[in-house]
Amino acid sequence: MTIPSLSACIRPNMSFYRFGRIAVPLLALFLAVACTRPSQNPEEIREKTAQATADVKADATAVAQGVKEGLTRGNKVDLNNATKNQLMALPGITETAADRIIASRPYAAPEDLVKKKVLTPHEYDRVSGQVGVK
């Protein structure tokens, strides 16, 4: 049995070595170019920050409105017994509108909100499916 010489073992792997000598610096150069960003001036950063803040605010408002609607869905708010906070949880009902609703009690039907001119027809349309009278 013959033992292969050292040069016979190394020679087949030389092509990989040559490839590695070229590939490693090219890979490093590619990563350096790809990972660097062009510098932004402070005005661009402020504009992007303002836009991101506005987007987050709009998303938060939509989530809050969805939570309000989810909490009141299926459970109609009794106009004659609801607290101010329960009325304010309805879409479009402000503190002032809640005070007007409470001050104009009792109601025979939800439509009395419009008949007594407590809410405008547009305001009533937003809450009509979520209010009732017991």
C-alpha cells in the first residue's frame, strides 16, 4: 500500500483556495456597500419622523374606535339609565352630547333623541343600532 504524497493531498483543494482568496474580499466589499446608508440631512429625518408619528396616531385612533365599538356591540345602551361614561363610549358622542341626553330624559323610544333635538339625524345614525330604551 502506498501513502499519497503531501502535494497530492493539497493540490485538489487549491482551486477552492484560489476561489476563497477572491470571494472573501468581494463578499466583504459587497457587505460594506450594501450595509451603508446614504446620510440623511436633519430635515429629512424630521419629515420621516413626523410622518411615522402621524401614521401611528391614526392607527391608535382606529384601534381605540374599534375597541369602543367592540365593547358596545351586542349590548344596547339604555338611554334612560346609562351613565355619562357609557354614553360617551358611543361613537360620536361627546361629553356635551352625553349631558344633553341625560338632561332630556325620559325617552319612550331611541328616535326621541332626534325628535327632542338632542342629537342631529347624522349623530343619531351613528348610534342608532347601539342604543335602546327599557
